[in-house]
Amino acid sequence: MDIIIGAGISGLSYATFCGHNNYLIFEQSNRIGGYCKTTERNGFVWDYSGHFFHFKNKDIEQFVAHGIPVNDLLTIHKHTQIRYKDRLIDYPFQMNIHQLPQQEFIECLYDLFENPMHGFLNFKEMLYAKFGKSIADKFLIPYNSKLYACDLNTLDKDAMGRFFPYAEKEQIIRNFKVTNNDTYNATFVYPKHGAIQYVDSISLHVHKDAIRLNEPIAAIHPNDHRITLQSGETILYDRLISTIPFHKLMELIGESKNDVLSWNQVLVFNIGFDKQGLDITNHWIYFPEDKYCFYRVGSYSNILGTDKCSLYVELGFNNEAKIEPEKLLPRVLHDLQEAQIISPNMSVVDHETIIMNPAYVHISAEAMQYVASKKKLLAHDDIYTIGRYGSWTYCSIEDNIMEAKELANVLNR
């Protein structure tokens, strides 16, 4: 029997592709979906954070969307900007330095070409080497520091992989006249009833009686090929597929806590208002400055075309922070007014908070070596770990599905 820990997209995808029915899925919460859960109430649709699917593989796109009514899928051409001082700059910042005040534009352009730094060993050095001091200091470093809630020197130079919006000097210059701000997610698809529609669609392939909700795992015993549930029940397995965060898997196996792996937490405020907001264009906005408590604000109402403002607001914290959401809500509302996203005469109709812990993993050379070596040892005991947190990586949801499919194909040939 295959035991799958976690009924998020990775776990459900593995169950779909494994080619047999001899599996059980254990999920500690009362709903499937992981971080792709959705709240729909009082006329608002909120995810656990903004989940916008970007498909490169048509087969995967069809697999994910097959159970969703065609009219429920919205294809959106992304419009995003950066709140920089007193103005909005098109994203990505490095491609749009010509929109800055003249003196700041000259500083960025000069440093882009007169850059003494060439080699780089970490993420922060990469930003300086690729884009020069001014672009890095004005946006790239302050924004990513707010997001990751750590010293960027501790991150690997490729910590964001293909998701970082790299740009060559020629591209930046060309963008001065012919605008092309397309990034990997220039177009995204979003269901009218939230990301849970994708999860529900995938789950149609999975045997419902194989999913056991409200079933946390208490311990994993590799030598005996068995798990113990918090209820005390013990179950034998042939193979165990884990999608939970890597450090939590190692704790369940009995390994003591270590400092090799680190991550940030993200506090998400989903807020619905009684009327439309001041910004009716952007799908999300980035905030590098410390004067704003959040690093990104997204608009469900601008994506779904509704007439009442519906936002997700994201704040980054380190993994040791003790977060008290309700104490932060007044500051969030104040800063949303300062950022000219809402007006003083708008009232909150409903809101919820989610703490994503972990949210973004900190990718370093040491962490990658640790995870790779442990994954090899775990495989000898028929334990396999996948997903953003199981593989400790920065990836898309499509990547998670592909990884689950590839593992299923390897194990079940």
C-alpha cells in the first residue's frame, strides 16, 4: 500500500497518476487543498493567498481543468505595478527605470553600465552584479528583504530560479521605447470560485474513500514501514509519499531539529469592502518601502470584475516570529489608505486571516545539499518527498503536478 501524507495538489496528483487504487491519503485538516483552499462568503472569493495558474504544458492544463465548467475559467492578462515613493512604476522595476524621476533614472542607468561587481556567490550579490547598485537598492533588495524576511546574503544566487524576472541591458534599453513587461506569468487562468475549483477537479480522479481528513501523523517508523496516527492507529505501508514540509517529515521520523533549513512566514489578510476601491486596474501591486507593512496587495475584485473591493494583503515574517493578526489589522487598513488603494469612506464588510508557515523556503547551498542527501537515504526506506515544501524549492503548481507524475511513473512502471 502507498501512504500519501497531505491532500494538497501534489498528494492528489500522485494518487491520480500512480496507476492503482491501493493507497490512503492522510490530511491533518478538515478539507483537501493544502494552501489552495478557498473561502467564499458574503459575495467574496478568497484563497489562502493569490494562486494564479500559469500552464506551459497543455496536457497538465487539461488534466487540472477538466472538471471545471468552461465558463468558470477566466484568462487574465496580468497588469501589475510597484508603489515606489509617490508614484506607480510598471513591473518589473528593472525594465521600467525610465518611468522614474529623471535623476533616479540616470542613477539606475549609470550603475547598470558602470558596475564594478561581476562575480557573485549569493542572491544579494547577484542583484548587484546583474543590475547595479541603484536598481538593487531602490527596489530589488528592499522588496525581497520584506518578502523573505531574511538577509539576502544567506540565499543561493538562483534562489528564485526561472521565476526571477532577469533582464539584459539590451532588453532594458529597448523597453524605453517599445514596452514589453511580459514575465513567466504574463497571462494566468483563474476560476470564478477560487483555486479550490482546481483542487476539486483533480480530486475527481481520486477515490474519495481513500482520503482521510482530520488525521494528523504522530510518527513515522522507517525500519518497520509503518506510521502512527495521533489517534494511536498504526498502519503499514509499502511506500510513503510525503508532501509536508521537509523539516516536519524529518521530525516525524525522529530526527532532532536542525538549523540548516529556514523559511519565512506570510500573514495573509483577505478583506472585503462595501464598495469599489481606488485602484481598479492592477491585479496586484508590490511595495518595497518600509513605510508600508505589507510587501504585496492583490485585488480579487479586479480579477473577477466585481463591484466591491476584495483584497489579499501579504506581510512577511521570519520563521520565529509570533504573529498576532488582529493587532495588525488597523495598521494594514491605514497603510492601504496611504497607498491609495482604499478610501476613508470604505467600510470592511468581512475579513479573514491566514498564517502560511512555511510560506517561501530559504534556498541556500547548504539547504539544497542537506535535502538532496536526506532524500537519497529516505528512498532506501521507500520514503519519497515531493512538492514545494517536500522538495524544499521555489516552483509553480504545474511543477508540483509534474513532479508527482514523474515519481508515480518511476515507482509504478
